[in-house]
Amino acid sequence: MQNISKIRKQFFKSLIAGTGECFLILKENPEIDFSDLIYKASIINFAYDPGPEGSRADFIYKLIINSKQKNKLIKKILKKLKTEEKDFYALQQMSDLAVQFFNAGYIESKSILYYAFENNQMEDSSFFGEKQLIELFGLEGIFKIAEVIGKKIYENSETIAYPWFINDFQKKNKSIDVNSEIKKASKKNKYIKFYYNSIINYKLDFKKPKKIKRIDYKYIKEKIMNSSIGIGRTKRVNELTNEEVEKLASEFLVEKDKKLKEKYLSFFKQRKFPFDYKQIFEIAKKKNKKNPRFQWNALESLKFFSSKEIREYALEKIKSLKNPCDYLCLLTSNYKKGDYKLLVEILNRRNDYHYIHSLVYGFIDIYEVNKLKESKAPLELIYSKMNCGMHRADIVKILFDNKVLSQKILNEIKSDSYYAVRKLYKKFFKTSKRD
């Protein structure tokens, strides 16, 4: 009994994380009923950030069809889809599952998805199920979407209709003039008319950003001087010439405005500061409660510099702080063999997902630069502790690049919840050096 409890606990841990280990556990323990745990993961998207990571429906569906309680599970999930009112990401995931259920022969999924969308009660006027309705109903689904969202627009003028899913349908169905069909339907239905006007106005307002041939000094300078726009992370910062980088660095050194200096540092955390790091180091050592990004950008900018004083400062902070995530980047160019023990200790301080996720950026920076065999222990540990598929893809790639990807993890990523991790399996399985 105790062994079954332990196995179920490990299964659910993998399920929440989104790793493929749960499939291996399911296969190895056919006598254990995991259906209640699979149900929980079906009606909640456990991804750390389900917005960019997306639905885990493909991952969950494979577990459902391999469960002995498959029919019971599907009925419970569809029932929950009809009644859930608040959790947008759960509704999106259940809508994806409904499409898969319908394709597997569960015909009632279609009408339940239709009902759930029509009776959407979310206060912020978010809409789930648009893509799925179009997938099941085609043009008829678009009319239903237009009517439901159009009614919301009629009741609340701040509601906006986004045409993304309709645009996708148009690309796949070139023989149909979708806008023309919606316009035609709008003449008979006032709600569809409100929807049609909204998507047309959105298209008029939406302007595609101009393509920039080369990111240069002028481009970065405009970003720095415009307080409402950040520079953003991009490898294209390497397109600047050394002379242009030095010009920006010289301006940074004489700039007095802290907000502008912080903007300059948002550039230098991506492209190495070409002069002495002392001024940046002084900023990095001072807490700035009014603008914490000022200090954080300074710390990130120092990751390119190898220095005894930076390493000593990093170790002091990492050992003394409860959460030293902001200071891990300082080890990127100051890592020494054996530091993996400290990183393992940091990971073992706490198990909550927010804490683990805060550390992953530093681990990625450190071990992308320091391609050592000893990266195996901390990287495998953070892989097992986090529920972020996007960063799991980063970790798995570093394990592979550092030639320490284990057979166990290679087996698991084949069935990972995140598509980018599953893609890595196809890339790695033939060439990976196995333990």
C-alpha cells in the first residue's frame, strides 16, 4: 500500500511538471488506477505559464486513452467543460480535449463545446474555444463565434474581437471568402454585424512593424530615449559595429538620468560593455527599491566579465540570500569546477515552482557557457523540479550539448507535455551519448 502511494505521488509530480516520466510509470504499473490524477491534470493546466506554453491537451489525451477508466474520464471532463466559468487556460485545454474526443468517436463533445462557448460567463470577456469551434464546425463555427462575441461587444463597447483564428481558417480555405460570408450573415443578425465591424476596424488599426535591415546605433538609441518601449531580448544586437557599441557605452558613462542608464544597461546585458566594468559593478551592488530593474540589468550586464571581485561578491550573495536568483548570472564568466555543488544546494533549499523557476535563467546562462560534465547533476535536478516546458527545452538542449543527456531523460522527452521538448527527442535519439 505504501509503495502504491509512493508511485502515485511520483506519477502526479511528473504530471504536474509535464515530463514524460508519467507515461513510463503508467506502463510499468498497469494494476494502479491513476484516473483521478489524470482528471486533475485535464481540468487544470499545470504549466508554469500556460499562456505562452499553451494547452497540454496532446499530453493529457495520450494518458486518458491509455487509462482503464477512459470512458469515465472523458464523461467527467466534458461535464466539467460545461460548468467551468473562471479558469481560461483550463477551458482552452478542455476545449482542445473535446476536439480530440470528437475525433475519437465521442460525438457529444461537439454539442458540449458549442454549449460551453455560448454560455461563457467570464467577467473579463475572454473567449476560449474559438480555434476548436472552427475546427469542428468550419464556417458555421465562425458564425457562432461572431454571434456570441458580437453580443458581448453590443453589451460592452470595450470588448474587442481578434481575427487571428478566422485568418488561419481563411489561409486553409482559399475557396471561401470568409469576410464576405461574415458580412453577408451580418445583414440578418445584429450581433454578427457588431462582430464584423470590430474585426474590420481591428485590421485597419493594426499595422505590421517595418522590417529593419540592420539593427544599428540609431535604432538602439531611439529605443533608449523612448520611455514606453524597451529594447527587448534579441540576438540582433550583435549586428551593431564595435564603434557603435563604444558610442553607446560612452553615452552611458556620462548619463545622469537613472531611468536612461537602466535602458542602456538593458542593451549591455545582451552585448558586452566594451570598457571597464567598475561603474556597472557599483550600480549592481546597490539596492534600488524605486527601480529594481536598474540593479538587475547591471547584474546581468556583468555576466560577460571574469573577475575575482565579481566572483567573491557572487558567492557571498548566493550563499547568504534565501533566493539568490539575481546573482547567479555573475557566475557565468566566473564559474570554477566544483561550483555545481553550490548550485545543487541552492536547488534543494525549496521545492516550490516559483522559486525553482526563478533560478532557471541563471542555470541556463551558466551552463551554456561552461560546457562541463559536472553540469549533469544540477541540470537534471532542475529538470525534475520545474513545471515549465519552455525552460525544460533549454535544459534538455544544454544537457545534450554538454554530452551528459541520460538515457532516462531521453526516454521521457519523447512524451513530454511541451511540443518543443518532443521535437528535441527526434533530433537527439540517434546521436545522444548515453550513460
